[in-house]
Amino acid sequence: MPIVKTEISTMTQTHLSELVLANHILVNEGVLDGFGHVSVRDPHDPHLFHIARSMAPALVTLEDLVVCNLEGEVVSPAGGRTYVERFIHSEIYKSRPDVHSVVHSHSPAVIPFGVTGARLRPICHMSGFLGAQVPVYEIRDAIGETSDLLIRNQMLGQSLAQSLGQSMVVLMRGHGSVVVGSSIKQSVFRAIYTENNARLQMQAAPLGEINFLTDAEAQATSEMNDLHLDRPWEMWHKRVLKAG
Ligand code: MN
């Protein structure tokens, strides 16, 4: 049954407002630009998620959000459309019940780690969620060398979800990354600090061998940061308001 606007619960309404704000924060913090997208799983029906129609994230409003099912079809509004790469979201929600928000971006500092042997690893306590090291998705393994690198269908979405495995971040060779979280605030936090970590790692590399966080340190710092997701969110929110 199509969702009627007046029937949307308060809980869903909060998620949708956060989703709009997440679009603006991620642009403001240099993760999204004219491209990329963020979504949230529906709080009442795990087989649905919310995402903007195909448009620049900076311009997204509540009216631009659509509801998608896990086959990647827009179910509301009728005839609505969304991003070509919606299958990134649908297939990850299908394979990871713990994930409630997904960010796909082309954030620039991450790209070098997808195209070289250098692996993205947690360099400081803000990015413990990266785990031991971040997997890299190679689309050629799924469909050979002639693709446009976009996740255009369910098969490619599945193969990307497989590369992600149980990680919180997967890099996409020559394209970007996907970051997941159990909430919008967590996926936004992780997307911003994934970009930060990549920048710091590139700055540290020429100075000498990097002393990365151990697995145990990565886990402990990540658990600590999860207790304080509201603090940076409020600041990023303020910056959005200031930017106008
Ligand atoms: Mn993309």
C-alpha cells in the first residue's frame, strides 16, 4: 500500500528530517558534491528505505524524498524515480540487517586508496570503525572491463555488498566508497571521518612508517565514539545553517 503523507509516523518524520539534513551536512563537510547519496532504512518496515530522487544532495528537501523497496523499485510516490546507483543501498540493506543508513560518495581523498596497493587503515582514534583494513571492490571481477563503473543493477549491488562483508566501509576502485551505520548520525560520522582518515594517511605516509591502531584499539575507540554522535552532528548542523 502506498504511504500517504498524513499517515507518516513521528518516528519516520524524524528520520526523514535527519535524512534531509544528512544530505546538506555531507555536502558542507566535503563528502558529497553534485553526486553521491545517503539513505535510511524505514523504522517500521525493514524492506523499505528512504532516499532522495535523482538530484544534487545540497538541494534536497522533504518533498524530494522517495520510498524504495529492496528490489530497488520506487514504491512511493507512484511513478517516482531515484538514482541509477540505488542498488548500492537496496542490496546492502538486504544483506546487512544491522545497517540502517548508507552513504555512497566520491569523496576525493579516498580515491587513491582504491587504485593503488596502499590500504586504508585507521590512523587515529576517530576512525576506529575502519577496522583492521578497508576492503576494495573491483567491478571488473563482476562484469569485466567495459563497465562505466556504476552499480547499475542488482547483480552489481550484490557483488558490492559481498565485498563490504561485515565491514563498515568499502572502497570502489576508481569511483568512491560506501559507508554504513546503524543510524543516520553514525553513517554521516563515519563518512566524514573516512575522508579525514584518508587525508591524514596520505600526509603521514611520506614521513615514515605509520603506526596504525591495532584491531583492539580500533574497536575500543569506535565504541567510545558511538556514545558521542550527537556532539559533532549538532556542530555540523550549525555549519549548515550558517552556510545558508
Ligand atoms: Mn557513484
